[in-house]
Amino acid sequence: MSGLTPVRPLGLALSGGALKAAAHVGVLQALESMGIRPDCVAGTSAGSLVAALYAHGVRPEGMMDIIRQFPGPFLLDYGFPLLSSLFALWSRRIRRSRALRLPGGLVRGRRLERYIRRLLGRREARMRYYIIATDLFTGQPVTLTNDAAALDLGFDPVDDAAVAIRGSCSLPGVFSPVSCGQRLLTDGGIRDYVPVRVLRQAGCRRIIAVNLHELDVDWNPDTFVHVVARAINILLQETVAADTAGDDVITLTPRLPSMTWWSFHQMTACVRAGRLAVWENRDRILRHVSG
């Protein structure tokens, strides 16, 4: 950034993407090596975790340690007792019982919440951050933030960052929705996959957006999770382009490896893809942030 005067405020918008969100770490590494640090950061779904960690002072190098030690499947606390549920459905008692409730998702998400809470620790936020979720009651996007000035915009305060992030990451049908005050939160990517809109509302004059949305040509419907995620990705295809349009936004789209929800070993490759996306667009980024 030597010799350049950045336009402020500068916002960073991090999309969802499940494990592919490791690419955001590579983006942060490369931006910092160029001397670029945003004034605020917004994240959707898995991007909300990276955004919150960064806002709480976790450097990209620390995030790399998290990726190397990522516990993967041990975070999944399955909430669907299949045999018991099948028996209940078969039993005539289901017609008489009003107490029977099926879980809101295959995975409860409590382990994920505890894991997020442990990562954040007792750190205090050092910059403004915005977590995007969807309220199942209203169908509207919800923005949770530590930015007191933005509460006048209709945003909600972040009372518990771990709960907010878990809600933002709760893919419908897979993770149970999360109760948060008067809201029932689910994946923010349903309504706001690349959270550019929020940063505009918060007053950012320049925005760097990282879009991890893609439809794999070689996709196979291996599991129920993959089918749900694919259906959502199809719905997002047109909205992502509209959300990232505008002269105030530069969008980075890392070339990611083909991945499933279980490709934990590919996360470091995603980090490299994020770094490469920045370096390939280095001159464009510098021009963009300097006005």
C-alpha cells in the first residue's frame, strides 16, 4: 500500500461455503501481506466464523493452526435417533401423542457451538463485525453485530457470538435451527450469501467480496447433505451476481478444488486458492481500495 491512500471505510464480505471457507484465511493472509486491513468484516454461514475470529484479533496464522487441528466429524452431534423415530412413526401411538417432536435437523449443533466458543475464548472484538443469518419465523435476513451505531439500521446486537455463528452456519435440514431471543436462526446464505448489502448499509465506501459459490460440473448426489446443499446453491446462482454488482465492490472468486462435506484434507488447498485469488488480482485490488 506504499504511496496509496485507501478509501475508508473498507469492508470485507466473506461468503458461505462450508469447508471451502478455509479460502477466506488465504485471502486474509494475502491482503495483510499487501498492507490491506479492512475496517470491518461481514460473514455468512462458515464465513461468519472466519469474520468473527478476525474481528476478535485471531491472525491468519492462528487460523491456519485451527485448520490443521480441525476436529471435523467430531463436531457433529447427530440429533436424529433413526430407529426410535421409525418405531414411533410405525406405532399407532403417534396418532395420540402430541408430545412427539422430530428434531429440526440431523445435527443438533451444540458441539459446534462449544467449539466456536472455545476458539473465541475471552477475546474482545477489535473491529466491527456483522454475522448474517436467516430468521425462520419471518423469512428475513438477520444481521447480528457489535456495531452499536448500526442498531438504528434494524440490526441485532451480538449478545453471544458463538450462538450467532452457529445460527448462521445452520444449513436447513442438516443442522437444527438456533433460538436467539425472539428469532429462530438458520443459515444466512439462504438470503445473503455474499454479505455486501450489510456493509453498504454500515457505510463502507469500498468493499472486497469473496465469493465461494460454484456449481460443480462433476457433482454426485452422494448423501442427503449434498442434495440439500446443491438445491440451495442452485437457488443462489442468480442472487449472488446481483448482490456483488456495483463499482464499490471488487469480487474475488478463488478457484477451489472439488470437495464434499467430508473433504477435511482439502482445506489447506482452499487456503492456497484464496491466496492465489488475491495475488492474481493484486493490481485491481490496489486500484479499487485507493479509489
